[in-house]
Amino acid sequence: MDVSEEKEELRERVWALMERLQVAAFPRPVRGRIPNFVGAEEAARRLASLPEFQAARVIKVNPDSPQRPVRELALRAGKVVLVPTPRLRGDFWLLDPSRLRGMERRASSISGFTRLGRRVRLEEAPRVDLVVVGSVAVTLRGDRVGKGEGYSELEYAMLRELGKVDDSTPVATTVHDVQVVDHVPSMPYDVPVDIIATPTRVIRVEPRRQKPRGLLVEFLSREKVLETPYLLEHLRRTGRWPLPGP
């Protein structure tokens, strides 16, 4: 079994376990998604209590449902929130808390941040102090698997190439406790997490792992690039399109 097959088997196992234990939350079924979970609000509160969150001025958060409470708490705490367009179909969205007072909950939803946020290109975005990613499964040593489309890795790689994050920028995730597993296979482009917040605990990965320094184009397929408009534009701007090879 290769790494991609092993990852897919793990995803299927975790999605099924969450449904069976009734810890999956709307939208259901969670299969094929970054799964929302019972206790997502408490996991977000635990993350928000940490010094890395409190010291951050700008937080990049994925657009998925289980991290909506993270986006809301960040806005309520006066943080600037940077959210990618789902599936990297377009620009990023910058949420300015000073313009969203009283609208934090609405602005934290997908329909809200696309209406109330300001569209920005990553080149225009401020430096990011904390990255929050969604996960299907994670391990105590920071290995992570998402829903299988690689958008978190692509977003991180572009941020890294543009100097918006570096190896010292913490990467966190919020998950249910059952999503913490013994083993996740990894590839060179995978971004390990430094902090895992669940409804019951906070896990700090020690020692922190080194992260990719940018896009590893040798792992990109022409098909993936063409179905990801923002990635295609980034590669064109940086002189790496078309991809090398036949």
C-alpha cells in the first residue's frame, strides 16, 4: 500500500468512527470533509487561551466548519483573520475586527467572510503570526492528514514563499479527541502541526518539526494546478508554469 492509499484508508476509518461514536456534527455526513465535531467550540476556546493565540495579531484560518469558532473567537479578540477561498478558487479574504464589531459570528461563516471580508492577494496580506488548519487526523508528533486535496499544504507553501510565515510561525489544529491517532503517513510537502487543541486537552508537539519552505513542484500535477486557479496564477507569477517535464 502506498502513502496515498494509506492516508485514504485512515480518513475512511476516522470518518466512520466519528459517525459511529456520534461525535460528528453538521454538516453531515462528515465523509469527504474536514469533519465538524461535537465540542468544536470548546477546542477553539482552549486554543484561544494559549499565549501563541493571544500574542498573534494576524491569524490565518482554514474556511472549514469545525474552525468557524476559531475564526469567531479571533475576531472577538481583535485579531485580523486571513481566510482562503475554499479550494483556492480565488483570492484570500481579510477580516478586519475593527469593522466587524457585533458581526463576528456572521463574519466567521463562509457566507459571512465572503460578504464582509476584503479580498486580498497573498502579496498584499500582512505577515501571519499563527496558522490554524483543519484536520481529519493528527498524531502526537504532529503528523496530519486532511481531506485529501492538499489545499492547506499549498496555502502554507505560498505563504512561506512570500515571506508571510517562516519556521517559527506556529501551526495549530482543532480536532475531536478521537481524531488523534497513533500513525499518519507523511510526504515531504506535508505540513506538521505544533499545537493540537481538542475539547479536553491541549497537546504541544515537542520537538517542533521543520516545515516545507515552499512549493515542491515535483509533486504537483498539471491537472491539480489547472483545477486550482490561485495556484496557477502563483506559478505563473513566479515563472514556474508550465511545469517541467513532458
